[in-house]
Amino acid sequence: MAFETILYEKREPHIGWVTLNRPERLNAMNRQMHDELYECLRGCNEDEDVRVVVLTGAGRGFCAGADVSGGGQAQQASAEPPPRRSSEEGRQNMRYGQQKSVRMLRALDKPTIAMVNGVAVGHGFDMALACDLRIGSPNTRFQVAYIRRGLVPGSAGCYLMPQIMPLNKALEYIYTADFVEAEEALRHHILNKLVPAEELESTAMELATKIALNPPISLKLCKMMVYKGFEMNLDSALEMAALSVQIASASDDAAEGARAFVEKRQPVFKGR
């Protein structure tokens, strides 16, 4: 897959490594980047050889949010307000622009890791939250940001934040738009791991590798049960679990896991 605003590579074992690549804009996202990221993630989901997806940013930022400047620095306020769109045009632009990358991240049936190498603001924060796991360094900073522009979170931040952190902290960050520094992000479960900057990539690779060596069918089923569980009562969740157990048990990987246990060796899972 070749793109202009993102970089993609497959790393062993079975890791899709996606890098937002507009470092001169702190990886602020324009429509082209939204489109390319969506296509890249869709390709990862369809590639059976990819079992884990890592999302990060080039340079010193993860993502500074939406590039509202038409090519200038997204984090700098424009002297002139942007042209007003009709309500329907604005809604469609949101749905088929920045929202689709968040939708795709959550739609992936493979584990996702955000390697948050720097600032993650607005939509960048939302994309990090849409990933299953997040790793950061002392350079990592999060900000909701919207309220200071007279706006509201447009790509599911108000939905995602209370799933991950305490409700009162989510509301505080939304209401104040204060920056969340790395240590605080770790305390409030925004980050799974906080490591020195020079160890960030190796830690992300270590975690991605540990996950990628597990059976893909089981990983997909576990991810489905966790996220679908938010929409279900206990009885429905138990029914889904019973069906998922039968699917996993019938796989070749389940037989391989049993053989490896008896033979006292590491299993080699094939995703079948």
C-alpha cells in the first residue's frame, strides 16, 4: 500500500505499522489523510497475515487534530474564520472525513495499539482512545481542545473517554480543555504503559509481538465480546460467550494449543 500522507509497513511477526506522516503539521489531519488512513486500516483488516495494528505519528507529534487551516498549522488560530457550511454539508463532511478513521479503528477485528509519541489533540486524542491499548513517553500530552474553539468533540471523544477513564475526569478534561500530561494519563488509565522516549518503539513492538503470537481467531472473538458487551445485558453476553467458545474450540489453533501444552513447547498458531 502506497500513500502520500501516511506510511505503512508490515513488521514481523504479523504487525501492521501505520505512521501518520505530516510531521511539519504535527500530523494534523486533512481530508486526504483521513481517506488514506481509512484505506490503510481497511487493508490491514482484510490482510490475514496482519494480526495487530500499531498507529503512531512521524516526528514529535502523534496527531494535532484536524487541520482546519487549509494547509497551515492546525494548532494556530487563523486570522479569518473558515467559510460557513450548511448544516447538512457539515454533517456529511464529519461523517465521511474525520469520523471514518475512528469508526474504522473501532471496526477492526484485530487488536490495535496507539504508540503516542507526542501531542495528541482533539481528533488525535479521539483516535488514540479508539485504539485498544495506548503506550506513551514523557513527551506524550493529550488535550480535548474543542471547547476553547466554541466546538464540541466531533469524533466520539464524549463516548470513548468515559469508557476508559473515570467519568469525573473525562468531564473535567472536556469542560476545561486542559492538557493531560503523561503521568496523569497513566494514573487515569488513558495510557497502559509509560516508558522513556528512547524505549517507546521497542516497548510497542514487544507488546505487539506478544499479542501477535496468540491465536488470531481467539483475539478477534475476545475483542468482539468486550466491545459488544457494552451494548448487552449479562444473559446476552453469556450467550455470545457460549457461541464464541464453540467457534474457538473447533479451530485448528485450539488443537495446536492443546498439543503444545502436552509437549511443553510454545504453540505456533496459524489463524485456522
